[in-house]
Amino acid sequence: MAGRLTNATLNLALWVVAAFQAFIFLVASLSKLLVSKERMAGSLGAASRWVEGFSTRTLRAIGGVELLAAAGLVLPGALGIAPVLVPLAATGAVLLFASAVIMRLRRGERVTIVGDLVYLAMAAFVAWGQFGPGSFAN
């Protein structure tokens, strides 16, 4: 059956992508929750200048959403408790990254948009796989 994706292979790919995204969300959330806005703005050069357009309270809220996304992408599937939350978290991640892409387009940050598009595609893959053929609920 060359060329066909087996359920085991799809499941492994979904776990790897979801875990990677959860790690990225965890790191991003901790920086927004623990680091000052001024320090964040200067930490990564042009890629982190976007924080200047948001209040500290908004950045903390984004960090909270990212922390929930990190947990929602892996814990329900790993624990077998309400695994339907995994594709819902991935769908939320799609919306978050779509918003990031729009924000970067408005700010003229064409170079830094590539990472957001990659993360958007990864979240869409997890959402698609978990809602359909690779669902943890099956």
C-alpha cells in the first residue's frame, strides 16, 4: 500500500505536530506572562516589535490563551479525558495564527509572516486530522 497514509502514521504525525505546537505555545505564553512588554519588544528585533501595539493587559491575555492552547493540544488526548478538545484547541490556534497573519500584514511585516503561516498550517493539519481520520476519540 505504498502512497497511502496509515492510521498509525497519521496518528504519530498528529502527536508530533501537536506536541511541537504545544511547546511553542508554552514558551510564547510564558514570555508574555513573565516578561515585561519593554523587554519583549527588544528581545527579537523586528520580529517582536508587534508587542508595542498592544497593552500589557492584552499581552497577558494573549499569553493566557496560548497557555490554554498548549494544554488543549496535548492533555485531553494524552489523558483520554474529553479528547474532542484537541481539535477544538487546534481550531482556536488556527484562528490565533490567522489573526497574527492579519496583524503582520497591517503592520507591513512581510518577512516575519512566514513563521505564522507555518504555524497556521500546522494547526490546520492537527484540526483536520483530529476532526477526521486521526481522531483520538475513535
